[in-house]
Amino acid sequence: MDILPDFSGPQNASETDAVILAAGDFPTHPIPLGLLARAAEGRIICCDGAADRLLREGFTPLAVVGDGDSISPEARRRLSDCLHIESEQDTNDLSKAVRYAVSQGMRRLTILGATGRREDHTLGNISLLADYQARGLDVEMWTDYGVFTPATGCQTFASRAGQQFSVFCLDDAPLTLRDVRWPLEGRRITRWWQATLNEALTDTFRVETRGRIIVFRTYITL
């Protein structure tokens, strides 16, 4: 049975102020799909490019946000009361959706559908997690394979023995990993691959750094 470990950020529908659905691959794994279903009561904010698929799956969003270039005329008509068009091009639609959530007082956010399709969009969306955290948001990105969590400083991550994880460093700052199969002690990570494909040894592992990082933890099966 697939389980989601007791992650440090938004963990389930009751602890997440909003689920933001981006216009990448629509979730197929039961964990993100379950979160979407539990958040269906007025807490789904979607990018305009995800609106048509969301409607086809039987969900009605609280708000649809974006520049309006990726929504069909039919979906635009059906969702006219909750459509928020932002024409500026300095940010992408995901950041527009996050900005809308913040304007509504929402700060605990879970992002779905932000990976897949174009790799450049995927990388851009993942990197934005660090920017959202810097704004004081409690945010995670759930995919069909696991969870991305931005972090900095000293942090203990919930895990399970044998759970795989990777750390991506956005800054040139020493990284320490403890309680893992391949520990690091003050290692400067200069390439994205250098702290990937590690494994937790117990029900937590420790990360220490002065820089910004993004931690990816796989879903695990018991």
C-alpha cells in the first residue's frame, strides 16, 4: 500500500489552505489524486491551462488564474465567475496562482501538476519553490513519484528506513547530511547530481546548510 510519510510542510487536505493545480501532467498517482479530491470543497486554485482538464475530471475550482491564453471558450464561459486574468508576463501562471492564493490569506500550499510535458517548464516550476519559501510560504510540490520541499538552515525531515531522497543545492554553500546511507559533512555541492539518490536510514534524516535547497522524497510502499 502506498503511503505518504509525515512530511514537514502541507501534508493533507485539512492542513493545506489550497491545492494549486498547474498545467503540466495531470496527477495519476493515488496520493496526489486523493489530495485533489479531499480539497475539492472550495480549495482548488488552477492555472488557466489546467482548467479544461480539471472540469473533465469533475472538479470545480475556487479560482482559475493566468494570462487567459490556454483556456477554451467553453471553460471560460463555465468558469467566468472565478476567472482571474493577469496579462503581465514577468511571472508564469503558477506564480500568478500562488500570488492569488496569498492575496486570499492562504500560506500553506500544495502544488500539483507542475511537472511533465516540457522539461524547461518542469525545472522552472521546481526552482520557484525556493522563491515561494523566501516569501514565508509553507509550500510543497507533489508529483506522481514523490514530494519536493524547499528548505534552508538546519532541518529534520520525516522519512522511513529505505526511503530514497535527493537534495538539490541552489547556492554554493556547504551541505551536511546525517542519518543517511551516504552522509555528507560540510560538502560544497556544485552540480545538481552530487547530492542525489541517497537513502534514509531511520524515520528521520538531518539536513544542514546556509544555502537554499530543494529536497525530493519518493513515495514509499509498505
